[in-house]
Amino acid sequence: MSIVLNKVAEPYAEALLDLAKSTDSLKETTNDMNIVSQFLANSSDLKKFLGNPIITRDAKKNVVKDILGEQISASTLKFLLLLVDRGRIEVLESIAQKFIELSYKQESIEIAKLLHQSSYLLINKRRLQKS
């Protein structure tokens, strides 16, 4: 995520995290944002649509409601509609990623990075050579 996107995404992700914690819905909201993230990852058309400044806010709201309304909680949907109103829906993917990252930190969940065995052996070989 670029520095500019991070600066825009982080306050919104933090606000959603605070809301989810205060309403005791962190797991539900994290699940919702994973759904949103998957939709965006799998649909470049949706990302283009939401990022298009020519398309009206009402049209964007209708699409968000139609696509995600039945799959996410009412509070998460309300948050997404707020992003449309504030003209920040085009950075939704970054907000979702940042929220998930913050949520996992809150829940002490770490994402494991898998290394190929040969990469692991090479790293260890270099460490031994330095010793």
C-alpha cells in the first residue's frame, strides 16, 4: 500500500475498528471486511466503478447495497455508504486491508508467510556463513 493510500485508509480503518470494538462486533466486522476485500480482489469492474468520479454517489450506493447488502452486517454497510458520501469509496480496498491488519493485531493473529524449502535453506546457509 502506498504511503498516500495508507494515510487516507488508516483513520477510516481505525474508526471502523473502534466502532466494532465498542459494539462488540469485531469478529463480525472482520468477516465483513474480508468479504469486501474478496469482492474487490475478484472484480476489477467493481473497483473501476467505485473509483470513477463521473458516476454519482447514489449510483455507487445502490451498487454497494445490491452487491454487498445481503452479505455483510448493517453497520458495515452503513460504513461503506459513509465512504461513498465522503468520496473515499475509491480507497475501500486499502481501508479493508488496513482494517483487517489492525483487527488481526487486536486479536493477536499473525499471517504466516510460507517460504519455499530452498529459500529457507539458502537463508540458513547465509546465516551460517556469517557466523
